[in-house]
Amino acid sequence: DVIPVIKGSTRPNAQVFVKIIRVSGDSAVSLKSEYEIGSDESGAFAFIPDGTFTTGVYELTAYAVDQYGAQSELSEAVRMVVA
């Protein structure tokens, strides 16, 4: 079982909404449908899910809402393989 750490950057002091889905694998996994984390004063953020990833392929997408309420577009999907 693996717990990934995913780092990124966006606007300073924004809320980042991350969604992870499992696209293939042998056994079921229990992940929240969406996570919310905040970026710091420089816009950096680190996302650590609250569950482990089992063998399989996962896709992560995200969008951010800045301190003024402006929302970014949904990011391109990032694929992760846990082997």
C-alpha cells in the first residue's frame, strides 16, 4: 500500500480541490470523492490523501479557487501507477 505526496502551485492563499479516481486495478479502494487543501502565501501546496493506494492506475484532477472567488479551469488529468 502506498500513500503519495503530490505537490503543486497555484495562486497564493487559494483553496485547491483535488479529485482522484481509480481507473484500473484488482481490488476496491476507498477514497473520498474530493479533497480540499489550501495553498500558502507563495501558492505552493502539498496534497496527502487520507487513505492508501493499492495496486492500480489512478487519475488526479484539480481546480483552484483564489481568495477573490475566481475559479480556475479543471486541470488535465495526471495518471499515477501503483505497482
